[in-house]
Amino acid sequence: MKNSKENNNRMNTSIDLSRSETELCSNAFYGNKTVEKVILPDYADTVPANLFKGCINLKEVTLPMDPDIGEAAFEGCKSLTDIHISFYVGSIATNAFRGCRENIRFHADSSGINPKTLKQHIEKELGHSIELYDISGNLVVSTD
């Protein structure tokens, strides 16, 4: 029985909602200790409040096409290292990433994104500089 339980935990570490028609609700993954990677559905226009709050093992997230990121959406996700952006990001709540590492890598996963504009926008929303990688994996450098 122990092996079965361990296998279930491994299977649940990666969640792909890209083809799901389920609505994203606040607190849906709140405190989940097993999830490590999540792909959110493109149709979602918001990463709801507290969606991943306290998911201490969450490492990687692929955002929807153009989401607003709600209050405490990723708060306490201390393992979060990579965020993939499909197209753009709207507003980011002030405390959306409270308790996360400050050097999260952002990845622009589309050639339709102007990486310098995206970098400036995210930095303005977060209030600090970020690492952004373009679709080719090159680090985007701001020109001030």
C-alpha cells in the first residue's frame, strides 16, 4: 500500500489544466504540499486570490494568455523558480508573490511578445527587477 501512495504523490506533482474547462477558484490549491508544476488554462483571465498560497513545493507555473494575478495568488510558494508567460500579464496584486524567492525567472514563451515591454511591465508591477528570458532562452536586458 505504501508504494501505491508514493506513486499517487508522484503523479500529482504535475497538473496540466490547459485543456480543462474547470473554472479557477480562489484557494483551489491552497496549502497543497505535493504540486510542483502547473499549467493553467489559456481561457482564464485571472489567477485568483490565494490560488497557490502555501504551496511550498511549487516550482514552475505556466500562466494563461493575459491574466491579472490576484491577492496572495503565490504567497508562500518558497520553491517557485520559473513562471512561463504565454502572451502577456495584466495587473499583479502587491502581495501576489509575498514569501517567494525574489529571483523568480520569467519566460516569454511566445514570439508574439515584446520581451522588453513585458519585462518593464512586470518590474513596474512587482516593484523590483526580474530575470526574463525570451522564446529563444536569451536573457532580456533592459535599455534604460
